[in-house]
Amino acid sequence: MAETTTDGDLVVLLDEDGNEIGTAPKSSVHGPDTALHLAFSCHVLRADGRVLVTRRALDKQAWPGVWTNSFCGHPRPAEPLLHAVRRRADYELGLALDRIELALPVFRYRATDASGVVEHELCPVYIARTDDDPVLNPLEVTDAEWVWPRDLAASLASTPWAFSPWLVLQAEQLDLFRTPSLERRRVS
């Protein structure tokens, strides 16, 4: 679960068209006037169709303690996105991923949390599978649950404030939350 390199704390800055224009330390980018930068989100599924949701660690800079998708992160400069997805799955959740699929290639959002920290990201969204149980890194995640996508969609609709804004926005666009085959099957 080690995450140490000289460029591990750098994020890739983007212009309004999504072109790379440089890098900046992660600690300097997230604030009240966050520059557009490259990130990613991933939703992890089990074979039975349940999706993993996580609760962000309480000492996270942005949206501490908020429930969100399985995990998120930032690719390092020149790091392929799929490598970054696998790296963060291992670091945050101790998960090895199977069948990683790009679901929303140009998802983009800007949101401000209660403390005034802004997220401003071009954030491709992935869906992956695993048979593993998560091993939570307490620096990143305080809790995790496997839930049925339809149940999560209902919770997002009734209490969106309890979730990260990017999860709410992604769920509106992902077929994952509308696919009947992934819905919990009723026992007769």
C-alpha cells in the first residue's frame, strides 16, 4: 500500500479544453479557487451486482466523512489513467481489480464543500469488478459498504447532501444505477 514517489503529490493541470498545461503540488491546488485538473473516479462491483461505497476519512481536506463512490484519485504526471486506478484501488482499499471499463470518459464537475474547498476536475469515471473484500486505509477511508445500485440511487435522490457531489452527478449519468439486471432480485 505504499504511495511514495517524487511526483506522487503533483496533479496535472488542464486548460478549459482539457489540455495539459503543467503540474502543481496537490496541497496547493485544492482550495477556494481550485484550478481545473485531471482526476478519476471508480465504482467497484461484486459478481452479485452490489457496488462498493466508501465514507471519506474524517481528516480529508475536502468532503471529510462524506459517503462517496468506491474511490477517486489523481494520476501522476505521465502516468496512464488505468495504472493510476489500479494504484489507488490498492492504496485506499487493498483491492485488486478485474475488468476495468471506462464509463464516462469526459465527466467534469466543479463543486464547493462546506469549508469552502473547491474541487474542479476533469474526471473520467471507471467501473471495475473484484472478488476481494476491502482492507481500508484509515488515511483515506473510514467505512465501506457493498450496496445494491438501486438502493444507492434511491438514497442519492432522497438525501443528496449526505454524499459527495461527484457521486450524485455520476449516478445521474451512469447506466449502473438504472440497469435492471443489477437490481437486487426478490426471493419468492
